[in-house]
Amino acid sequence: MFEVSGLKWLRTLEMKELDLLILENHLSHIEAINLQIGKADGAIKEKACEDEDICLLTSLPGLMCVLLCF
């Protein structure tokens, strides 16, 4: 619900002006948090690629996606 499509949908809801203002404030916070999560994920993935044990684990079938898509 709080990914791009869900946020777009929430913005299409018809509400009173004050409710829309409150919703927009909350959605702005959610988007800021999502941005921070994305940055942290990128840093984790970058560091994980430098670790030999992680590289070995990602060579196992099915594990690459699990490790890189968390």
C-alpha cells in the first residue's frame, strides 16, 4: 500500500480539505522514510558484495534473489 502505486491511489481519494492536508503530511513522511530505506538497502547490498562469504552464498541457486531483494 505504501509503494508508488499505493501512494498514488491514496492521493486520489476524495476527502475534506483538512483531511487531505493531514493525509499529504503523512504521505510525505512515508516517502521520506522509503527514501532512507532505499539508501540503507543500497549500502547494505554494496557492502554485501565485498564479503567473500556473501558472494559464495549468492552463487547458490535461489539465494541470490533472496539476498539482493530483501
